[in-house]
Amino acid sequence: MKSAPALSLRGKDILVFHNVAKALTSELELDAILRAIMRQMEQYLLPEQWSLLVMDEGRQELVYAVV
């Protein structure tokens, strides 16, 4: 049987992915979706700084989507 802290961490894991899924289905604009995902992941990972890169299919390289 898992301890209470392990269970609460698992609940936090599930909640962040649930919120990301809601962001994916609640917006039509890519920029708004990416920003919503970034907000959720910031709350979960607590980074000092970070960016999101996406693949530019035409140039075949990663480009910054959200900084």
C-alpha cells in the first residue's frame, strides 16, 4: 500500500495532465493552446525559465513558439 504523500503526488500528476487535456480541447488557436499548456507545466515543474519549441516543417528545424 502506498503512503499518503505518494498518493497525493499521483493525484497532482493526474490533475496537471487533465488540465493540459482541457486546454487542448477548449481552444482553437494554437498560440492560446500552447500558452495554456505552458501555464499548467510551469505550475507542475516550477522552472526558473523555459521555452517551448515546435517543429517548422517547411524549414525542418525547431523554432521558439513560446518564450
